[in-house]
Amino acid sequence: MYKKILEYTGKYRKYTYSSIVITLVAVLLNALPFLIAYQLIAPLLGFGEIDSSGIVWRLIAIAACVTLYALLYPFGLRLSHIAAFNTLKNLRISLQKRLEKLPLGVIQEKGTGTIKKMFVEDIEAMELLLAHAIPEGISNIAIPTVTLIFMFFVDWKLALLCIASLPIGMIAMKMMYTSGTSKMGAFYASAQKMNNTIIEYVNGMEVVKVFNRDGESYRRFETDVKSYRDFTLDWYKECWPWMAVYNSALPCVALFLLPVGTWFVLREWSTLPNLVLVLCMSFSVGGPLLRALGFASTIPQLNYKIKALEDLLDHSELCCSNGGFKGKDHGISFENVRFSYTDTEVLHGVSLDIAEGSLTALVGESGSGKSTLAKLLVHFYDVNGGSIRIGGQDIRDMSIEALNNEISYVSQEQFLFNISLLENIRLGKPDATDKEVMAAAEKAQCGEFLSRLEKGIHTLAGDGGKQLSGGERQRISLARAILKNAPIVVLDEATAFMDPENEAKMNAAIAEIIEDKTVIVIAHRLHSIINADQICVMANGDIAACDTHKNLLHSCGEYQKLWNAAQNSMEWKVSSEKEAKV
């Protein structure tokens, strides 16, 4: 475990090693006063002589040891904390880079609460291991061990009495680990579930209020919070009794030494000087030993958290190379593509050719596989079978960065960061000038709502872009795509927030994006894609037909059903009770 964590220390590993050495010296200095105290006590009991100057020098030595301990111990911890927090930084960066290479579905399956817990709480818990358990644990176990060895050279019988209480504490500690570990999995599972529920509860507050589902939503919230409380208390109830035993027994090294050792002296099996010396030295053993073994109680938790992080890191990365785009053009081909989210296959050998510069629409009922096909193209997931090619080049034979440079993907929900709208648009082309960003915003028909904002394009988007309406957020995302100017454009329900008032503006913005591009459109509004070069009808994870709108109306029953439903929805309107009676 230590080795695995220390892999992330990098150039700060020397700080960890330095902190171990310094805390070792500090703990040794903390033990020496007890040996010096024996030298002061021994003459009082008639063992040797000491003059006044010897007493003074020994008192000065004790003061020096205490002062140096007070200086060195915190300094050693300061070095260990520098190493610890830089290690946590390296670990988070490593995890972030690893997450970027994982399929998006793997991350989504974990849930926002779990990911947040891993990045913040679980990694932060390792600070205890790095900043305290390693330097303090090693030093506080090493010095008592050396002291006990020294005691055996003084009088092995008294030394055995000194460590007689240790087995009691160790047995109690082992029982605590055994019983506590058995409930560790349920404890952490309940914590993850509670985190996910809290985030869902907060994010879904608007829906809860609108549909008056406060009671049901709060019951779930309350149930998961109480469940976490119950699992936590169950875990602690298993540990508390044993924790009390070892906290009492471990530091009490004189528990048997003083009464039994006195009897040994009276029976002349041991000498009084040896008893006094071992007794003085025993006081330097209990405290450090308890501190050292106290860190052991965190090991099961840390092991569990490290394993959780490793489980996340152990998922297969997206299959891609470091190469660039080498396709002969920007035509797209899906060749016998198969894909499963879990054990159920959702795409069953889909094959489709899309010519460069053409507009292809994917239509079908919800769950037919339209969005999945688009997400596979932008490499959100690896295909389970077949291949996807751009200009003849398999997308797995290029880097994610190279693929992203060739495709603008605009989905139904585009996330906006809580930075200015200008910087949100600039994400499409990080080196773009302000003038280029403004031009893209105008082409995306953002001018009207930007003029209403006090700071215009410099207005902060708010958390998740909540300062804007759905349609306004959509136009900001379209501005990103215009600024990016990629040769392939994928519009996944990009007009979902379109209303009749803004339909012309949205269509004008989309026209700016798709001009002279290879375009894939996924839409439920069939009237918006009737002029597509080809319309592919998807049903049950396969392509039922692929042709023009006119031909599909005559040849494809599935498309006819979709078209009739679209026509009926356009004619539907809400009528008042009075109108209904007419």
C-alpha cells in the first residue's frame, strides 16, 4: 500500500524520507529524558553518587531534549505535509487524466456523488497516511522497539513484564479490525448512495416542486441519510469496545512491571536498580507505541479507499492511438457496428455510409440507437464489434484530440461553465480572438439576448449556465461549434429547445454550422430534415431503411408512422372547455 501511494510523490519523495529521519530523531530525544531521569533518581536510592554540577547538567540536557523535540517533531511533520499535499495533487491529476481516457459511460455509471467522493473525500483521507502514519508511525514504533531491546539487555525478566500488556492490546486491535472490516463495504456503499441521492435531490428540486413530489423525494433523501447514519453507527459499535480495550492496555506497560517486578526484587530475582531503570524507560514506550498503533485503525479505511480508486483506474481505456487524422476525406462509414451498454446489445451490426459534404438525418423512436450511433462516432465509447471510419481511417487509429479536431458535436444539453459567455464560446477555439468569438456569437443568433444582459457577452453563465434559458444555452453551444469550424458536424437533438418564435434564428445558426460540412442530424422534428440528402430510419438497434424523405414516405412503413405522428403533433393544440363544446 505504501509503495503504491509513494509512486505519486514524485520529486517530493525526499521530503517524506527527510520527515521520517527527523521525527525519528525527535522521538529519540523525547525518550532520552527518561534515561537521564534514572541517573538523577539512582543516587537517591543509594546507587552511585552525583554532585550538584552533574544534576544541573542533566537538567539542562533534559531541557535541551524537550526543546529539540518541540522543534524537530513539528518540522518533520511540516516536511511530511508538503510531501503529502503534493502527492494528493499528483494523484488527483493522474486520476483526472485517467478519467479522460475512460469511456464516458463508465464515468456516468459511477454517478456524480461517487466521483466527487473519490476526488475529494477519499483522496483527502490519504493525507493522514502520508503526512502522519508514515513518518509518525515509523518513528513512534522504531524508538519504543529499540528501547524494549535495550530493556532485555538490562533484565530480560523485567522486559517481558514490560511488554506483557501488549498482547492484550494487540488482540483487541485485531478483533476491532476483523469486526470493523466486515461492515466496511456496506458503510462505504451507503456513503456513496447518500452522496448520489443528495446531488440528485438538489439538482431535481425544480421538478420536485413543480410536480409536488416533495414528500416522495424527501423520503428517499431521508432514507438514504438515515441508512448512512445507521451503517456508520453499526460500524463504530463493532469497533468501540475493542478500541477502548487497546487504548487502555497498550500504553500501560507498567501494568505488570511495577507489582510483579517489585516481587522479583523482593525475591532477589532482579535488582532494584534494574527495576528503576526499566521502569523509567517504560514511560518512554507507552505514549509513542499508542500513537503508532493508533494509525493502524485507519488502515482498513485507507485500504478500502485506495481499492475504490484502483477499481476506477482499472477500467479499460478507450482504444485509440497517439496519431493524427490521416483520412483521405471526411466521409464517414459505419461497418457492421455492434455495441452494448451492459449485457444487452443495443446496436446489431449497423452499416452506413455518409458521403463527404452530405447531410444525413437519423430518425427513429426513443431507444432505437440514434444517439448511441452519434456518441460512438465521437468516441464516447468503444464499439464491441465492427468499426467506424472517417475518410477510410479507423477512429481508433487516431488520438482523441485529433478526432475532436475533426468533429463538432452539439447535443441537446450543452454544459456551460460559470465563466463569461465569451470564454464559454472560446472553448470551441482556445486561441480565437475576441473579435472572432463575437462574430461566431452573431452567426449563432446570440446578439438579441446578449444585448439584454447588463454585461453582454462578458456576463457569467452561472452554475451549469443557469443564467440563460435552454434555447439561449443552445445558441451559445452553436456559437462554439461555429467558432470551432470542424469539417464534420453532429447535431444530436440540437433543436430540442427551439420554439416557434426563435425557430428561424435557430435554423439560421445551424445553417452557419453545416455549410460545406459533413453533417449528421438526430431530430424528432421530421419537418426540419425533409431536405436531407439521406434519412436513415433506425428501429430496434438497426437501420430499417435509408433514402430521401419522398421515397421513404412510399416505401418505409416505420418512417410513415413517424411522419404521421409528427404531423399530428404539429396540428395538436390545447382547447378551452368552451371551444371543445362547439
